[in-house]
Amino acid sequence: MTEPSIDITPQQAHLEASEGAGVLVDVREPWEWSGGAAAGAVRISLYDLPQRHAELPRDQRVLCICASGNRSRAAAEYLRQLGYEAMSVSGGTAAWQLHRLPIERA
């Protein structure tokens, strides 16, 4: 039996976050955030996630985003093990910007 995909498109993640159905979590390192981050994203680096995951809501889907999609997939898998409904934004912040979705500058 195959696992269901944990990937979500940037457009779908933006829609879910803007409708309050999901919360974006930028799991990149703090120095990466200065280049711009998905608007409204909570910033918790992958390294800090084990200590800070309790800050995330359990009544919304957690939409993890990184630079390209690798760290966000690891974050989503980790959060799923803890019982969160978590997804990874395909292509990360690079794809988010490519699709001209809202960005915040630090």
C-alpha cells in the first residue's frame, strides 16, 4: 500500500492559509528569511521544530515550506509522527515566488 502524498502546491497552500484552513510554517534557517518569506508564515526552523512544535495549532493543517521542498518534507513527516495533519509545499519558497504569491520581507 502506498502512502498518500504529503505534497501540496504553493497555490493550494496559499488558498488554505488565506481561508484559515491551514497555517504556513517556514522551516528555513533564520538567515534565509531575510530574502523573503511566504506572507503570514510562522517562522520555526527545522532545527527548532522539536522544541517549538507545540506552538502550532492542531485544529488546522500545518503547511511546511522551505527553500525548495526538501526540509519541508522532513518537517511534515516529523509533525505527522506527532499527530499533526502536515503537508509540504512543493518547490518551497522558490515555487511560491515563481507563482507570484504574497511575500513578506524581514
